[in-house]
Amino acid sequence: MKLPVKLTRPTTPETFRSLIHRLDEAMEQIRHRAFEIFQETGKDAHLENWFKAERDLFCVPAAEMKETETELQLRIAVPGFAAENLEVSILPEMITVEGEVSEKKEEKKEEETTVFSELNERRLFRQFTLPKPILTDEAKAVLENGYLVVTAHKAKVEPMPTKVPVTAASKPAAEPEKAMAAARS
């Protein structure tokens, strides 16, 4: 069953600022958690602490990107997330996927004691830099069988040749060796 996913195209300054704010907020949470890890362990391993903080705060889903002559397709494993829990923000050269799901707490029975629980809130945050610009207006995001599939047509970017005028120097150098030596110093 295919379900559409909320797709945001930050086209106004307000929606672009909102995306940047969410990115900054995520980075600040990771930074804070990395510092907590440093304080707990006393281990001054910045990159290792940063990666552990990312894993502690966000699930980082597996993904694959495919490219045809006309399209880019991004497929991301998001088991347990519903379409309404996911948001995809698209810029011509970047795709950001965010999601949040919370396991519903059941009422505890008096005779029960929870020994441990791995059923909790999960947050997903992943950003992909695209190898080629895409047309954001034609992008689609669909959730199917636990996979988020984002498809977009590639933008046709044709290189524009640029002519650079060549001008003569104001004073011709008397000897090429002296000019080279002057340029080196």
C-alpha cells in the first residue's frame, strides 16, 4: 500500500528559515549530548562522541540513492513510521527527512513490573546532498512497505560558456626571466 508523505518545498523565506531552524536545533541537541558523553566518560574523542550522540538522539536509517538519465530516487528504510509521522523537505541540491514516532504507553497493571522497555520515542533525522540538482516542483514522496521513496526529475543544467577578455599588461617586461622572478617574490 502506497501512502503519500508530507513534502515541503522551502520556497519562501519563512519556510526556508523554518528548515534552517530545525537543522540548527538538531545540531544543538547533538552538540549538547556529545558534551554530556564527554563529561560521563572523560574521553576526549570529539568525533566518536559526536557519532554516539547522533545515535543516541536520532535513528539514522539505511538508505540507497539511484540515478537514471532523467530521475533521482532516494529509498530510505523507516520501519515503524507512518506517513503522517514523516516530513520531507526538498531543495534543488538537498533532501532532508524528519520523523517522530512515540510508542503508546499502556496502563500498568498493579501486579506487573517493567523490567526494561525499548518501546519509546524515536526520532529520525537524515540529510542527503544530491549529486545533481532536481526539480522540486515535480518531486514525490511515498511510504510503501516500510520504505520512504522520494522521486524527483533531474534539473537540466546546461553549462554556460563564459568568455573572459584578455588584456595586455600596461608595461611589457624587458626580460621574461626578470618578470617571472618578480612574480615569485
